Amino acid sequence: MSSSTSAPGPGPVSEASPLSLCAREPHVPADRLVAEMVPPPRFDSVRFDTYVPDPNQPSQSEAVTVLSGFAAGLGGAHASGAGKRKWFGRKTEPASSGPRGVYLDGGYGVGKTHLLASLWHATPARPELKAFGTFVELTNLVGALGFQQTVKTLSGHRLLCIDEFELDDPGDTVLVSSLLSRLVEAGVALAATSNTLPGKLGEGRFAAADFLREIQGLSAHFRPLRIDGEDYRHRGLPDAPPPYSDEQVTRAAYATAGASLDDFPALLDHLARVHPSRYGALTDDVRAVCLTDVRPVPDQSTALRLVVLADRLYDREVPVLASGMPFDRLFSEEMLNGGYRKKYFRAISRLTALARDAKDLVEQ
């Protein structure tokens, strides 16, 4: 690691100025939202046999077995109006009589997204008959297409995988409850991941008791599958590098082709002007994100937007080089003890992994 007193400028790799996320205001057409409902780049090549269960956590090996059977059970004809169908290796009654999906519950970093993407890949159906997206991306799809068109678009699918299933407000609860009920009626199999049991969704975030019927209805669609364990992203790995100086980050941005360079507070302000459904497009063709003056986020709304950006950067394997505060000090104690604490810990875990990936940008 080196530090120079000269003014930052173009390095040996790139002669152009860095990109800026703050200068981007992408517009994402609805057809792109549908086309991108596949596992993101980080999980494009994962499979059940590339998942490495922790030998001290038998629930991880059990999850692979159960999900492999679940995928195999989706090999028949589409179940719309078809009556009985195999689930978990045994026949069940029609959709209305029991759960039509599996719900992976566990802490952050136990490999739930890896398993969900592996299920998508293992399901014997053409890619256009399978959909994979985060909960945020699913609700954004409804916003772009409208409820009825979303139902029509997804009803012909064999499988819908929903990553990071979390209810943040009453509107989402009613919307998703209605959507999944319609899809289950059409014979679509469901799979989801979350840090919260389905019956506990919404706790600490809004008056969940007032929407108990919807939450119980959502829960009825799934068989929970608990996955225990520690955060694999940091299992046996060295600590993340400490924050660098503004100068080091700036020089690395100029020296790295396709890197972006932004002031962290300015980026947080910019995220408020870009819909979260566009955060993936915000990072199109960005090979590294360089941030100066990282500091604690000022409020919960800003923090939740940052969580979405962190997820998109992690999905796309974009390293993050930063100066200022370390990422484990982004969120206040009040936030980390509140209803969204699991989201914040996930963001810290993923940003820390991306910071480790960015280490070579400075030491090249």
C-alpha cells in the first residue's frame, strides 16, 4: 500500500476520468425488468454441488437435500388446473390444500441466495419459465407493469424465486399477499429466502397485527426450512482492509478502467432521486465503486436505500474502495437494534466482502 503527496491524476490503466454514479439517472423499461429476472452474475454459475455446507451445521446439508428434491418435483407439466402434483418427493393435494413453496429462513451469510439460485438452475424448465428476483425487484415489477399484467406475465412460469423476502410497509403486505395467491392458484411454485420467519414478517416495522390475515396468508404458501450457521463471507478470512485516504481512493479510481468515483454523502443524496428499481442499472458497466468521505447514514430512509445499493453491488460483484468511516460504523446503534437490523447487518457483511475484493485496486 502506498501513499503519494502528488495530485491525483490518470494512472497507468485508464486515461479517462472516472465515472460518477451521481451523474447517472437511468430509466429502466418494463421489459428489461422482466428479462432480468434471472440469478445475478454472482450466482449465475452456482449449483447445489458448489455449495459448501458447514460440517458443524447439519441444517445446511439437509437444505441441499430438500431443495434438490423440490427441484426434481417440478419436472412435470404446469400445474394450472392439473390437480395433484409432486412436492418434496411426495404427492399432495391441489394448491389450495397446502403450501406450494419453500421458505429458506436463516441469518445473513449462510448461503441462502446460493441455494435459491441453485434451485432455479436445477429446476427442469426453460429459463423463460422460471423467474428470480429480490422482493424489491418483484414489487417494482408490479409498479412497472401493473398488478394484472404482472399476474399474467408470471402465471405461465414453473417457478418464482424471491430473494430477501421482507415486508417493510402495509402496502407491500397486501400487494404481495394478493399476487402470490393468484400465482399459486395458477400453479406457480414458490421459493423464497429471508432473515425472518414468514409468520413474523413485518414485526417492528409497522402495525403488523393489523395485517395478520395477509401475513398468515403469505405464510400458508410456504414450508419453512431453517438454515443455521455463521456468515460464510467472513468465515476463516482476514479482516477487511481499513478505510483508505481520500487521495488513495481518488488515485485508484483514475487508475482503474471502468471505476466510478463519488463523494459518499452526495451519493446518498442522489439515491433519493433514483428509484431503487434502477439501482442495478445505475451500476451498468461499472467495474469498481470508489467512495470518499464515508460517514454514518443520517436516517432510516437513507439507510434502507443504501441497503438496496449494497445488494445490487454484491450481486454484480463490484468491488468497493472507500475512505472515511469503516462500513461497520455506517448504521447507528438505534438502527442496528431496530426492526430493520437484519437488513443492516446484511449490508455491512456484503460491503465488507466487497471492500476486501477492492484491496488490490490500491496495491496494484
